[in-house]
Amino acid sequence: MKIDSHIHTLPTNLPKDVVEKEAYRVKKIVDTAAARDLDAIVLTDFGHIEGFRVLYNNMKIGDKWLFDEDYEIKKEESAVKIGSRSYKKELKVFLGEEIPTKQGEILGCFIRDNIEPNRNIDD
């Protein structure tokens, strides 16, 4: 399998209206990964999971869905399988996060929710 396990989508602490304006980044990343024939990617934004939420909830921007009827999205607990007529195969997108701790950063993959930042690494 070909997997990219460390992909950033959106900067930290964006207001909701800016997330909507920048959501196209998530679509571009997904389409690029599929075009490069990857099997899976892990979205690992720094200290948040908004990029994954954009995909998981298929954000509506104005009156259009980010991933329109040309895409098929299958939700799992902490992942999404996404297909399109333009993809050779489905792409699996996992929820991850680059977690800032008091001792440094940890890359969390296959997590289920946002992890509170700046905790002790032992937590």
C-alpha cells in the first residue's frame, strides 16, 4: 500500500468563515493523493482536526457541496473512503493530528477525536 501519513490541510485557529474559504485545500489534497495513486492518507493538522471535519461532513460552501455528486463518500468511525469517476480506486482518508505537548510534538494517527494540546506527554 502507498500511504502518506503526515498531511497538513488548514492552519490552526481559523474562524469558521475562513475555514469555509480555505476548504478547497482539503479537496485539492484528496484529489492530488488519488491522482498520485495513493491508497490512503492521514490528515494531521497541527493541534486541530478541522481539515478532516471538512471532508467527513462534506462542508457546504454557499449553495454547493465541496465534494459534489461526482464523489462518493463512505464514512467510518475515524476515516472516510472517497471515490470519484476520475479516481482509479477509492482513497481512504484517516483522522490524525500533530499534537503539541509540553515535551514536544507527537503525530497521532487513527485517532477518534481532537486531542487537547499542551498536555504532559505521559497523559
